[in-house]
Amino acid sequence: MWVCSTLWRVRTPARQWRGLLPASGCHGPAASSYSASAEPARVRALVYGHHGDPAKVVELKNLELAAVRGSDVRVKMLAAPINPSDINMIQGNYGFLPELPAVGGNEGVAQVVAVGSNVTGLKPGDWVIPANAGLGTWRTEAVFSEEALIQVPSDIPLQSAATLGVNPCTAYRMLMDFEQLQPGDSVIQNASNSGVGQAVIQIAAALGLRTINVVRDRPDIQKLSDRLKSLGAEHVITEEELRRPEMKNFFKDMPQPRLALNCVGGKSSTELLRQLARGGTMVTYGGMAKQPVVASVSPACPSCVCRACSFLRISNFEAFGCPSGRRITVQFKELILTLCDLIRRGQLTAPACSQVPLQDYQSALEASMKPFISSKQILTM
């Protein structure tokens, strides 16, 4: 068995904290001018100064926002989700960690308020998402460089735009980049009710692929199964059912999967490997169980390929095999437009979400860390 480990690097965003300083007193009104010479304003942000329990180290602070300069863009954040990677970053156990102190959040959608004199690709009113991880989206407003942002159409639902830049991109690239799948082929995945899992189900259905979706058993398993099937899942089974000998009869009516997507690790990943077709590929993009991937050399899968990948921001660097960061940005924009087309056609929807005001961040953080969470927490500004 060939085991290949591929780590796609993530560029630290430039000037995340430029002009962003602690402000004394209560925060004042945001500048309403669309001019690039807007006066400094105070904004609210969720900041952590050291790693640890998010409920203890994250604080809502007033920060001062500098005036917009030549290549800068001032944005008003509209909505930003709380993803597992955000929690892991705050805890300090993620592959990419921003410099401290840091504003939490890697994903979200914002509206352009003002642009600098050298900005040519954006204008006030445009919707934008981060081009890279680590920008810090859990805040009311921010000033970023133009290159740190990517425009998205404003005619898609707000929740879809806010959750567009990480999970759907990861799902699409995993389905497209590792196996040359054809309509009718099957894919198996665990953590199927996660944000990535739900995106995999929908994008696979749009591509004509059949999915076997593994989830942990729970009291409302039938409700979860019905919901995933409404998204396009063909089969929904539990981890316990996956381990049963009867699984060998499962593939009498459908082809064995050529692609397995693993976000759990441990025994769950071993079981995914056992179901792969000869020569198939398992892609590991997470480790929720915090246990190693055990790849057996038994006859169950004598020539399968395991790939371990980091998908912090699927647009970066070697993800597209492009040596130029500019070319990769173009590729990322094309991917975003492809996903937006799926959204407009009703083939890709946001995961189940609960919108929480920024000031109620404590309850949102706590909810996002509970087991069997079926609703993504989205902070609204």
C-alpha cells in the first residue's frame, strides 16, 4: 500500500492587525462615508491573546480601525460562521496558527464600505469573502488589502455566502482532484453530517455520483438520515452498521467506492478503507476522533492509496498546481463562481445554521463544541 502525505501550505495574511489597536472607552459609531479618507472608527471584535478553552480566552473587545489607504478595502462584516478549525486554532492544536493576539474566524461574508485610491477590482456595496485563512472574521468591521479579498455575487443567500469559502470548496476539490470519477461511480465518507459532508452529498449528486454516508449513531438518527437524503444522499448508515459483515452484500446493487473521504480517523477510517474498490483512494482531511489513521495491509484493500491533506484554504499554492499566487487566485475565483452557480440552481445549500448576534458569542461557542451538533453557529454583526 502506498501512503502519500501532502501538505498544502497556507500563506499568513498580510497586515491582519495593521491599524487595529485597542480602543479606550465605549465604541463610537462606524464611519458612514464611502470615501477612502474616512476617519478612524471603533469596532467590536472577538479577540484571543493566548491559546486555550475558547469559552475562557475569547473576549469581545473594542478596537480602533485605521483610515483606508491606497490599496486597502474597508468592509462591514455581515455574517461569519464558527467552524471546527476556528475552535482548534483558538485551542492551539491546528496546523496553521495566526500570531497572537488574533481575531477569531477564518470564514465569512462582508460588504465593502470604502476603497483606497489604488483599488480597481472592488467598489462600495460589493460582497467579499477572505481569500486566505487567518484574516479574523469575527468582528464588525475591518480594513484589509484588496488582494486578501475575493468578490462573490450578492444574489445568493447570506448564509450560503458566509459558508462558501471553506467547506464547499474542500468538498468540490476532493471530489474532483483525486479520482477521475464518472456519473454512476460511488463515494463513501464519514462525518457525513458535517459542513463538508453535507457539501459532498450535494455536489456529488449534482455530478451524478452515488454516496454512502456514515454517521455516528444517535437518538434522532432517522431524522438525520431523512435530512441527508433530502440533500441527495443515497445511503446513510451508522458507524456500527459499517463494521458489520453484512456490508459485503451492500455492493451487490452499487459499485464499490473508488473514493473515500475521511474526517474522523481511528477505526472509522480503517472501515472506510475496507470498503474501497481495488486501487481506490482515501483522502484524509480531518481527525475528529484524534486517533491515527490505521491502514491495514490485509487483503481487504491490497492496492488502495491513502492521502493525508490539509485543506485550510483550498485555493492556496500547490492546491491547483500553479506556481503563481495570482494564477491560484484566478482558479479560486473560478471555483467560487462554479459553486455559486450550483447555489443558484438549488443544488447546493448552506448547512443548517443558527444565527447568533456577535454579543452572544459565548453561547455560540459553547453550542459549536457540543457533540452531535446539527446546526452551524453563524455570528451576525
